[in-house]
Amino acid sequence: MIITIIGLGLIGGSLAKDLRANGFATELLGVDANPNHQQTALELGLVDDCPPLEHACMKADIVVLTVPVNAILSLLPAILTYVRSTAVIVDMGSTKEEIANEIRGHKARKQVVLAHPMAGTEFSGPTAAINNLFHGKAAIIADQHDSSPEAVQLVERLFKSLFMRIIHMEAKEHDVHAAYVSHISHISSYVLSLTVLEKEKSEQNIFNLASGGFTSTVRLAKSSPTMWRDVFMQNADNVLDVLDSYLEKMQEFRTLIAEGKFEEVHRLMEEANEISKILTKNKRLQLHS
Amino acid sequence: MIITIIGLGLIGGSLAKDLRANGFATELLGVDANPNHQQTALELGLVDDCPPLEHACMKADIVVLTVPVNAILSLLPAILTYVRSTAVIVDMGSTKEEIANEIRGHKARKQVVLAHPMAGTEFSGPTAAINNLFHGKAAIIADQHDSSPEAVQLVERLFKSLFMRIIHMEAKEHDVHAAYVSHISHISSYVLSLTVLEKEKSEQNIFNLASGGFTSTVRLAKSSPTMWRDVFMQNADNVLDVLDSYLEKMQEFRTLIAEGKFEEVHRLMEEANEISKILTKNKRLQLHS
């Protein structure tokens, strides 16, 4: 199977590594707007060749889109004109609704599968690619009724070859859920980083003290601004809803502390502890996938 | 050296494990208000015996306090009357100023060293105790001028035996820094958990999608409410300052998204990326300690 990966970053590169290792891909073609990324991907052996976009699409059995979601919007129409009528195109962006709208009614719509593998790290670029990034994680396929059954089946085979759990949902529903379990985590990390960096200007040694707790809550603040700008743009309405809910609870926490109501603070934290049950359940799902 | 550990939880238990393994302690006595914790600590071999508080203090060369910070406030005066005049008492609470105030001018003040090992996990109780929890981490000693040089020296030896980096600062300064690099991380995790749990009530399958990013930002929401209630109570002023700064930046993020100013959102995230340089520097410090 010839697989063309458009976007040779963390996700595209990690996908290339695994699909080559497990034999799903017999040939891997890569395209990236950044010539340095193409060069690095070739040097690392992530892909076999980096032909021009049109050529890479024409040759492919599957075209995978792993670029920032605004680039997906702008590239998809051209890609649909380049690919063979038997090829399958799968986008792996972190938002789904605008992408679904962009290609609604397109004559090649049935060849496209909208997906989102819920996996990643805070690093970016082809050097960030790692093996087994997707193992046990959830792969969402959105609006499957708008894709041909054969296309969906092929993409499911691809995800299963990576040991992913497949979940079907509507694009709209995906975007709400992603705002809660992913997008807000990134914003809270970015904001934590900004808060502490501002203080650090006047307090040089504050970071000598950073422990594991700080490191893990601020980890996502290292993530790619371009990727996340696009996500927040396309999913602005849902992100604003979650932000409002988050800000309200943070304000409640603040008021309780300011008013000295520490038993109520205690109660809120006990409520928050409930997350551990759910994360354990989630971990079990991953282990048994 | 006979070491008495008051508070057989994550910190006290982990300390017991390492101080026995590295030979610093020849005998370990434990005290915990919860008889089940005492029983578990004995079964796990964390401590050799759990005598009554008075007896455990009288026998000790070093008394270590690893209970929630309000319990430190209430226990310290009694402990100071129980210990021998050659014993050293070290408190390991996450706040320092109120504890310093509590014993200011006490006739045994010089026997007390105020410390804070910047290490932990989100788990609690004696079963959470692990080896090497403190390795490479910062150990703060506060207000050392109020302790005898011999007492400070002994506590430094204890921390160095765990491969910790020792940092001296004033209690007041400690509490400001801890609010930034530790306390706010916990609040942001608790609030993230509450936000997502509320949504989950109506959306049962939202957690099927949780990925590594969510898991790491919400990890601290599993932490002990009692420990953190006490910390937020004692460090309320600094915590409120950090919260206000955090809320302001979160609000700025929200406004920029609502107004569609995504290039400014991009710029904020680029600023936030700077945290990676500092965390790398911090990691290097840990590796070379």
C-alpha cells in the first residue's frame, strides 16, 4: 500500500514509523511545506521520497493529512482533484466540524474519512516522531455516513494496525468533547506558563524550585502555537464555552479562599478527586484495547 | 541515628524508605493520627515501631514532621517540650511563614529547622511511599539564622544523603515562590477536573477520549484535599495573588479568542513556549546535583 503523508511533524512522522514497521505501508511518500522538515524526514528514513504534492497524491492509495487544521481546510480541495478515484483521503486534525463543512457535497466527498487520533506529545517537527505513539489510544472517526463504507473500512484497518480503539461520532459532537478533554488542557498549561514566566522576570531563582507537579501541569505549554492557533480558531465556540465554565470554577475557588471558607474548598477538592476513578477506567480501556 | 517520623504518608513513608536504605537511620519510629496508617507502615517495614508521640519524640535524634501544615502548627509546641535538648526537629511542610511565626521566640527554637523538600506525587498514605522520591530535587531550608548551625548542618546532611539540592531562603520568600511553582498547579488541576466532571454528567463517553495531555494536566487533581486545604489556608495571601494573575491571563486568552484575534493568541503561546528553556535548565540542575 502506498501511503502519502502530508505534514511531516510529530503525528505524520510517528505514523510513518509505525506503518512502515508493521508492514501496513509498502511505500511512504511525504510532503511538507517546510523543505527542512522534508530533508529531515528523508534523513531519518521516515519517508522514501518527497515528490511534489500533486504527484504524491496521484500515486497514493491513502493520503493522510497531518498538518494544522487551517492548512487542512486550504489543502483538501486541491488534493481531491489530484487523487485517483480509488484513493482514500484521511484527515487527522484536532477539529472536525469546519473540515466537514468545507467538503460537504464535494463530488469526491465519499473518498474522505474525517478522523482524529487522540495521541500526541508536547513536541513538534519530524525529529519528535516516535514509535507506538498511538498504541491503545482512541481514534475517532467522524460523520462516517458521509464516507463510503470501503473508505471507512480501510481507515479502520489502518488504525487497528496501530492498536487503536475506534470510536464513531458526529463531527459536531467530536468538537465539543475535544474542547473538554484536550483543548482546555492546553490553554490552562499555556496560561500557567505565562503566569509563572511573568513572575520570574523579577524572581530569577523561582525555577530552581519547580518540582514534578509543576512540570506535568505546564508540559503542554511547549506545544506548537501554529497547530493550536488553528484549533482555537476552528473550535472557538466550544472552546469559549469550556473556558467560561473553567473561569467560573476558578473564580469560585478564589472566592472561597478569599472568604476563608476552607471546608468548602476541601469539599471542592474531594469532588475533583473523582477524576481518578475515571482516569483509571480510561487506562484500563487502553490496556485492553 | 534514631529518626522519628510524624506523619506516615507519601512524604514520611518515602523518607523512611530512603533513610533506611542509605543507612542514615539506624532506627525508625513512626507516629500517625490514623491507626490504620501506623499498622500499614509497620507491615510495609517503613518504620520499626509506633510508640506514643511523647515517647517517640523523647527517643529521637531527629524528629521529622510530615503531616499537613495545620497539624504541624498544632503539634510543634508539644513536640518541643518532649524532645531532648540535643534533638533536632525538622518540619517538611509546604508553607513556612505561619510555622515560623508559631515558634518565634520559643526557647527551643534553635533546635527546629524549617524545610520543604520539593518532591511529591499525587498519591497519599503509607502505601504511596516510594524509593528515590527526593533524588535530584530541591530541598529548601528557610530562616536558617533562627536555627542553630549544628541543627542546620544535620538537616543538610540528611537531605544530601537523599541526593537533594539545598537552597536557603527566607520563610516569607519561600511562600511566594511555592505559590507560583506548586500551589497554583494544584488549583488549576482541581479546577480542570471540576470543569470536565460537570460536563461528564451529561456526556457519559467523554472520557473515552482522554489522552496523555489531559491526563498530565489533571494528575494533581487526585491530591489530598486535607493537605491542600491547609496549604491554601496558611498561604492564602500569596495564593490569591497568583490566582488573580492566572485569572487575568486566562481572561485575556478568552477575550482574544472571542474577538477573533488569533495572531495575538499565537503570540501569547509563543511567549508561553519559553517555559521549555527554563524546565530544561531545571532538569540539568537535577541531573547534576
